Amino acid sequence: MKEEERANLNWTLPVPSVQELVRQRQPDAVAPRYLHDDVGLAEHRQESLQGLPCVDLGKLMDPPSRSTELRNLHSACHQWGLFLLVNHGVSDEGMRMMKENVQGFFELPYHEKQKSAQRPGSLEGYGQAFVTSHDQKLEWNDMIFLKGLPLHARNLDLWQQNPPEFRIALEKYSEDMRKLAVEVMKYIGMALGIHEGELDLLMKSFGEGKYEVRMNYYPACPEPERALGLLPHADIPGITLLTECGNIPGLQVVSKDNRWVMVRPVPGSIVVNLGQIMEVYSNGTYRAPEHRAVVNKEKERVSIATFCYPSPSLPVGPSPQLLAATGLPPIFQTLSHSEYMQCFLNRKLDDAVPFIDKLKL
């Protein structure tokens, strides 16, 4: 299929593995197609985020401490749209198993990883996302992107059987993330002032929603100040749950005063990042933050991002309860889930208008 005939952003072109480029050539400079001198990376080491909000799920679940922790959660979602979640209840064993198998996958020989290579017309599989032209600048990462839930959405042809426990780990992890997302959404809804029937509907929709897992490998980079692991973007689901597989920092988020700040890994925590479905649902009260991944000169970084969507039956629009309680007019349209996804997938990557602005009334 020719470039101009490709339907939308679900199409991605095959590109070289960055891991293999590093392994084979051990370059002392970044190839031109990976250079991003135009995005202001010079400052990317200057600032670390000391005051990143930390939310304790245990305190949210405990009635005596809930109201204080809900205020903390509300502030985090409003000010940052991103927070560290501790006491999240996901078993250490499940987390360890997933991390080990993801790292094991990226340690496989290239020909083994290629068994999960992306097929034409799909982002799912091993490769890079959103490569829509042969001259587009590339990101310094390899990834494998798989649909975890619902069960019927899984493409098991792409689910590796090497490492031997990869499938078992991903099945358990997908279910763990679904359970966690339902709990997180319950308290995000409560922090927003949603209650009773609508809160039950919100939780039910995430219980029945789709969960997609992107496993990222960022090799060591000879010129980290000139390359990017992930370009700046905001996520489109309800929330993203990010697990770091080590202690190498790389995630950066834009603060409200427009600075790039580093999110340092905290052992045992999960980073919760609000997506644009929640920015719309909150009628702009909460934000889906712009973020990116930078790379390291000496060390690789591995991370696991789980994109958590509500059920396709739930419209994407401002909360009716919230509009009624505040008396404010809706800022955003209300779309069906399929309309929302098509609006995203049919846009151009270099569109000057941010996706969230296309959803506004």
C-alpha cells in the first residue's frame, strides 16, 4: 500500500531496530534520522521533580484518611495530571515476573523478537509506533505493543512463547492493571465529586474496558542531548499506568509553568498518568499532561506502559454530574468511543492543532 493510501495512524512503517543498530555498530554518533535538535533538549538534565505528587491507595481505601488523601489526589490531577501511586496492592511477585519477562524479551536475538513483528495495518507487535513516512524523524526506542484485555482482543500470534513465561506474566499483569485501574478510577471520580450511579458506571466501564500494554526499550545513546526516546505527546486513554523496570530516569513531564521536569523512579511505585479521555470527562478540571522520554548515554532503560480505556459503550464527554454540580457549560464535545478513536487516528502527526483542541466545542 502506498503512503498516501494508508488509512490512518494505525499504519506504521517498518524501521530498523535501534537496539540492533547499537549492538552491531556501537556508533559514537546518532544517525541523522534520529536527531531532534529542534526540540530543545539542552535543558533536559537541568531539573528533577522533587515535589511530584505521591498518592497512597491504602489511605484512599481507609475511611479515616480518605478525605485528606482525596484532596491530595484532586490536587495532583489538577496541577500535574500525573502522580506516583504507592501501596497500590499489585503483588511484588506479579510485578517481578512481568519485569523479568519484558527484559528477557528484549535480550532475545533479533530474529526471535522478529517473530512478533508488526503486521501491515496494525500498531500491534514489535517495532515502532506511528511511523507514517520514510523521511520522518525517528525515536530512540524499540517497543512491543500488545492488547491484553478484553480476551477476544488478544492477537496471540504476536504473544511470545520465548521467554517461556512471557505469556503467563502478561496475562497476570493485564488483569492486575485492570483491577488497579478500576480502583484508581473510583477515587479519581470521587475526587472530582462524582458519586452514586455515575461513579458505579465509571468503575464498571473500566472493568469492561480495553487494556493495551506497550513495553519499551531505550538503548544507551551516544548523543542523548540530540535524541529522544519518545517525542512530546499526551496520552489518549483514560489513564496510563507506568512501571519502571529499573532505576534509570527517563520520563519527563511538562509542569504548569511550562518546564520539562524529570520523574525519578521510586521503587515499588506505579506512575499514573491521566489521558485525554479524563481531561474531557473532567471538563478540563484535570489535565492530560504532555510528556516525553529522554535517553541515557551509559545505560539502557526499560519501562511498561498500560493504556487503560473505558468500555467502548461509554461516551467520551464531560461528566453530566459534574456539569450539573458546577453549572458550567461543557468545554468539550461528547463523542462515541469510536468517533473519539477515529478523530485521533485520522489526524496527521505534524498537525499544528493539538488533538485535545479538536475535541473542544
